[in-house]
Amino acid sequence: MPLTPEEISELTQISWDIRKTIIETTFTCGGSHIGGSLSQTDVLVALYFKYLNIDPARPDWADRDRFILSKGHGGVGWASVLAARGYFDKALLKDFNKTGSPFGMHLDSLKVKGCDASTGSLGHGLAIGVGLAVGAKLQKKNYRTYVMMGDGELCEGTIWEAAILAGHHRLDNLTAFVDRNGLMIDGPTEKITTLEPIDEKFRAFGWEALTIDGHDFAAIGSAVEQAQSVSGKPCAIICKTVKGKCVGLMEGQAQWHYGGLNSDLRDEALKSVDTYYRALLG
Ligand SMILES: Cc1ncc(C[n+]2csc(CCOP(=O)(O)OP(=O)(O)O)c2C)c(N)n1
């Protein structure tokens, strides 16, 4: 069923709050991978607040859907979503990436509730997802596995080894997202290593592949529902996004892959986010 206007409005409000948490946390911790955290936000919000079959009170529930942030440097964004979803108190993020905090820049599955896999070294999340999806099939469990990768991360050969295996095993309980913001650490992906056509590459490996606007909740919702209904193959959803989304000074700027904010920049970023959402919600 397509998302209703009320559901879209609710998800939009949540993503507004989460983008502000990302900015505040980046300010207090001194620096984070803020650009890619802002580009991945809407997909994570749609998953955690609508589609994932999870129970934050039982993070180890065996039948829960799994989510893996393969682009683990987006940890500040993922932690902001997990806090909003009720896995832990948002106040804990005040110590994000500080000595003694359970939150490092890349989330640790042994320390952070809701984190199913420790990531950060790029290229491994899809293979972990393949293992979980094969495990579900072997155990005849109904949980689904979702993996979010960066587009720059697609340069890692292990992603394609995992993609071949997922196609071979016809893992229709596996959905992979590509955060297609067009930028990696030091510039545009296509200038550094040509990735296109990404959808055809996945199809060649036995996947279904869709391309959507990764900031449009209606499009994210219908793609996830389509992925859930595909039979006999995994599905890749290539999400066209904007690195630094909603913060004017960061949008589309490779130098905001990682950065810190002083109080002036924090205020400017928060104002930019508020302006964006007020215009969107009317
Ligand atoms: C194996 C490995 N090599 C290099 C890095 C350093 N690194 C961190 S983020 C990044 C760029 C990733 O780009 P992309 O996947 O497009 O991320 P996004 O733009 O979504 O933040 C790199 C090279 C790493 N974390 N792991």
C-alpha cells in the first residue's frame, strides 16, 4: 500500500528532527561524516519508522528484520535514527565519539543497541547481509535484511563478490540501497572511477534494480514495497540523493564529507534545515 499523505508528513517531521540531531551532535563531538549522514537520512527514516519489523525494547529478538549500514562512516546519522526510534536515550549522543562513550564514529554492535553489525571498513556490509539472508532461508525465518551502501563504496571489490553470491542464491529476502549522492571522499564518483550504469550491473548479477529519488518518501515507500514483493532475486534500490541534504552550505560539496561546526556554522546549518522543512510542510 502506498504511504498516505499523513504518513509522509509524519516521516518528514521525523527526518527534520533527525537532521537537527545530526547537526547538534556534529557540533558537540567536534566533527563527523555529516555530508553522507544527511544524504542517507530519508531512507533510514522510512525503514526504521515504517518498514522494519523491529522492537527497540528487544534489540536481540531473533526474528527482527536486520539493517546494516555498510557505509559505516554515516554512524552519526544512524545513531540519531536509533535514538529517535527509542533504542536509547538521545541525551547519550552528547558524548558521541568522546572517550568512554559507547558511540564511536563508526557504531559498534557490541556497544550500541540496534546496531546489527559493526562497520566502517567499507565493502563488508553487503557480504554480512548476504550471510544473514542465507541464514534466514536456512532457518526458514521470515526476517528481511536491508543494507545501505555508499556509491563510492561500490569501488570495493567485495561488494561485487557479495552481489554475485546474492544473485546466485536468489536472495529475495535481501534489499540493498545505494546512497547515490554522486560524491565520495574527495570528489565526484564518475571523475574518480566510473560506476554507471549501476542498475545494469546489479541486473547482470541476477538482481532486480530500481532507481528512485532518495529524498522522496512516496518513492522510497513504493520501492521498498516493490522489493518486498520481488520473488527469486534480491533487489537493489539506487537512491539519488544530495550529499549534505538540507544544509545549503554543504549540499553537493565534497569537502563536507567530514567536517566540524563552530557555533556560527551550527546555527546557519540549523536555520537552513528549518527553512527547507517549513517550505516543504507549508
Ligand atoms: C576499506 C576502506 N577504505 C577507505 C575508507 C575511508 N573512507 C571513509 S568514507 C570514504 C568515502 C566513501 O564514499 P561513499 O561511499 O560515496 O560515502 P558517502 O558519500 O555516502 O558518505 C572513504 C574512502 C574506509 N572507511 N574503508
